[in-house]
Amino acid sequence: MSTPGPIQADTAVVAAFVTDEPLDHGQAVSAVQDERTGAVVSFSGVIRDHDGGRSVTSLDYTCHPGADRAVKDVARAVAEEFPGTRIWAAHRIGHLEVGDSALEAAVGAAHRKLAFAACDALVDRIKAEVPIWKEQSFADGSTEWVGLDA
């Protein structure tokens, strides 16, 4: 009796989008799982209360009208680069408070190394290629724009 070979997860972009609604980490993780998934790696980009030694009170994210398409393009490119993965990615825009999630990404794959590599590439490429900018508000009342060169 022969043993069947490993079943590979279908490569798919389950979801990729920009939204002004709160992000749900659990939704991202569950969306990339199926019976073939042996590993899920996820990333939550959460608003922290400091940057460069300064106290951050909130962030406001804005984007180019093409940002939604850019997130989809990045997710599709990562899926092609890492066959056998299932990808979910979303970036939030608008006003966010400390503790809110600005970016959720999840990758499911049959094996952990593939899931880790794909998730790392996905987050790096979203941050580098998607035209989203943030204005940080500091406790002293000053603000600073970040990412205008994206």
C-alpha cells in the first residue's frame, strides 16, 4: 500500500484591503486556516505609546486612492513568490489610538518555515510599497508625518 504525498495548501489571497474599520486579528488567522494548514504565522502592527523617545498619543493614517489596489497587488505577488500559502492582509486608515491595530497580516501554509518567510515578506512589502502615511500626535502637542517617501 502506498502512502499519498503531502497535500499542499492552495495558494490564495484570501483577502487584502485597506479599511477605516477596526481590524480583527482572529478573523485574519482563521481566514487562512483549512485542513491542509500546518502553520499559521500572523503579524499585528499595534499603535504604541512612544516613538523615538517621545510620548505618542494617537496616529492618523491617510492613503492614496490606489492603496487598496496596492495591498492586493502586494499580497498577490507574495502568494506567487511563496507557492502553497494562503494570505490575509489589511491596513487600517483614519484615526487610531494607542493599542489599536493598524496592520493585520496572516499566512497559512503546510509548514512553519514557509509561513514565517511569506509573512515576513508580506509585511515588509506592504510597509515599503503601499502608499499609506501616518501623522503621529505627541503628548507635547506636536505632530510628525511618517512614510511620505513611500
